[in-house]
Amino acid sequence: MSASILELDLRALSGALAAREVSSREATAAALERIRATDGQVGAFLRVTAEQARAAAAAADERAARGARLSPLDGVPLAVKDIFLTEGVETTAGSRILEGYLPPYDAAVVERLRAAGAVLLGKLNMDEFAMGSSNENSAYGPCRNPWDLARTPGGSSGGSAAALAARQAWGTLGTDTGGSIREPAAFCGVVGLKPTYGRVSRYGVIAFASSLDQPGPLARTVADTALLLQAVAGHDERDMTSSARPVDDYLAGLEGGARGLRIGVPREWLAGGLDAGVEVRVREALRRYERMGATLVEVSLPHSRYGIAAYYLIAPAEASSNLARYDGVRFGLRAPARGLREMYQQTRARGFGAEPKRRIMLGTYALSAGYYDAYYLRAQKVRTLVRRDFDEAFTRCDVVAGPVAPTVAFRLGEKVEDPLQMYLADVFTITANLAALPGLSVPCGLHPEQGLPVGLQLVGRPFDEATLLRAARALEREQGPLPPPPGVA
Ligand code: GLN
């Protein structure tokens, strides 16, 4: 039974739990066993909370027996990126500087998952402070792609995508500041959704770049992604950027199909610089949409070419400010030293890896007197132009579609020496963060030569996650599921 439980998607498992064909204890035991058997190779988990998970599963079974399930997630084993605070469970954001840090409270989204009855299996690997596109910046070792263990799962939410592809959990949460949910989802052949900025609370999420960070779900199917978003979306007064707008019913219209949908294809996104095999799959997905009754309209996002440059001023600037709190006094690591100043220096020198140090230096420079206007302020103006491009596009289409990343999953080590090449992995995803728009990655087949997953990106109007999910579901249904990843038996 346990192998077949692992093959059920989240919604199917939820149905089986409701019908009491399967218990949460069995599902949890199957997941824990799967993690034990495969995670030595994959490295998706930084911490497995087996005891807590078993206790939560027992409580869920007891509710199911009383006919008192709390939600469709009741009893379903999930896992979250190590950027979400979990009360009493070590939370490091992939950094040495937070080694041993035990948060005094749960992140809002973790609270919501627990309140829905979900079973939390543990904390997932990630690039240090979510800075990266390959998970190789984790201070605790890389995570590997279950499709090919020599390749990256993507980043920064690498563990969140790899755990799903490896069948270790039924759903996960990640965060996306410049592409960190969508790119790993694409690389691992799963679905990932970055919600509209403000749709999901950032309370208790370790901050990277506060005007861009947004938590969101990853899952094996579009419906599962919708279920998870439903559970975590909504207003939270503890996050002042959280929207009070009511949350849509993401499952109600999910099977509505693509007929009549106007899909904007940005001229700039298919204009070269894209791997040929990725382009083949993206164009094929667009043709499928046409066959399903959608219309393709060419749109233009002329300022998207400045996206990476603007992002690498804004994100490091905000990061340099957010990371100032890791001073050895309040959180995690404290290096021994003779005086306060030396303690700050030693703690930060030892605690941060190369990428956060690079960002702190870039960001501090961009914010310094005399440069603030030339860099940070100018980047903010570019941001407005990027948003206007999308506003203009959305007068003519309902969603914008294109690639998630310029390539499929690359090899571990391939880009670590060249930060700029690494930054370019996000060339198609960053604009949605700059414009605060929802973006989703859905598998659109395997690369014709390399046999690795390719993701189609859909970007929507603000708070129109429902249309993204409906459009993604139409493609998923038309296309059928990917084969299981060959990298882990
Ligand atoms: N790869 C981008 C970066 O390194 C985006 C990361 C993210 O979305 N958290 O900043």
C-alpha cells in the first residue's frame, strides 16, 4: 500500500483520507520512509520532524474517525521551505548565521496549514536567504534534481520542488522574490505558483527583499496547487502589505477550460537567448491552447529587458537592510570576540556565505549617499515602467504566457563561478515580481533531446490567480502527466 499511497496526488490522498480508505498515519509513515530511503541522494530536507508529524497524523485520524475533518488538507503530509518560522523547530534559511535558531512562533502560513489539519514533515533545503537559482548557495549542501542527480533542482526553493518530484510530500510551500518558486517547479516538473504580492502573508517569513518576497505553493498537479493556495491565502493584519481583498474560490472554476481565453505572447520572450528545445515545448503549449479555443495575441513588454538590472539593485538594497539584524546579538550564531565591534565582524564574516556578502555589498553601495538616486531610485522607476508594460498588455489579453527559464535544469557546478550567468536564469520570472503580479509554472513536456522537464509560465492580472490556475489546468488536462522522474528509484 505505501508505494501506491505515494503515487496518489494530494487531492486523491485527501479523498482517500475522507473516505477512510487510508489513514494519515499510513500516509505519514509512507512519506517518512520515502524520505529515509531517498533523501541521502536528493537532499531536499534540512530537518525531518518525524515525531511531530506522527503525532499530527494520529490527531488527524482521530478527527476523521469522528467525522470532523478540518479541511481537505486534514491529515495530508506537507513540508515547507526553511525560510518559514516554525515554533521550536530549528529554522536557518539555509544559512550558518541562523544555525540553532529556534523561532518562538509559527509563520502565518504555517499556522494556517496546522489549523487546516495538515501534517508537517519538516523543513526544506534552499539557497542561503533565498539568494540563488540552483540551491547551491545552501550552507548545508546542495539539493539534487530527482530527474538527474547530477543537476540542480533550481532555486532558491530547490528542496520544495525536489521533495515533490521525489514523492516525499504531497505539497510544499516556497517563496518567490525573483523566480524562486517558478524556476525550481519548472526544473523538477511540478507546478509552482507565486501569488500576487500581498495575497499570502509574509508574517514569520525570513525577509530577503521585502517589496518582492511572496510565499506560495508547489504541488504535483494544478488542482493540488489550488487547494494549497486556498489554505494559505488571505488577509493577515500582522503583515502590513497583506491585502484585505476577499480570496476567490480557486477550485470552483478550475475545469473551465481555455476556450475564449486571450493569451498574450510577449514578443521579447521568444526572441532569442532561449534554448531551442525549451522553445519547441513552449511553442507547442501555445498551439495546444489555440486548439483548445484560446486566441494568441502578440504583446510587447519592452522594459522587461531592464528587469534583471533593476532587480539586482532593488533586491540587494533591501537585503542589505534586512540582513543587518544578524549581528550575533539577537539571533543564531555568535562568534567569540574581545569586543562588540569585533563580535559583529566575526559573526557576520563567518556566518554569511559568499552570495549574501556579495548582495550586502552591492545593496549597501546602491543605497549610499550620492548613489541612491542614481541606482535605487532609478531602479524603482524602471519597476513602474515594467508594471505599465503589463497593464498595457492586459488591456488585450487575460494572461501572458512564455518560458519560465531559458534552459532546463543545468548541471551542479555549471554556473557557480559566474554569478551573472546564474542571475540570468531568472530573466523571464523577475518581471512578475517587479510588477507584483501572480505567476505560475506548469509542466509543458520534456526537452526533446535532454529528456528533462520544461515549464510554461503564465502571468496574470493582480489577484487573478483563479484564471492562471484554470488556464494551467486546461493545459495539464490536454497534455497528461509527465512520466515519473528517473533519478530516484
Ligand atoms: N535567483 C534570484 C536571486 O538570487 C531570485 C531568488 C528568489 O526568488 N528568492 O535573487
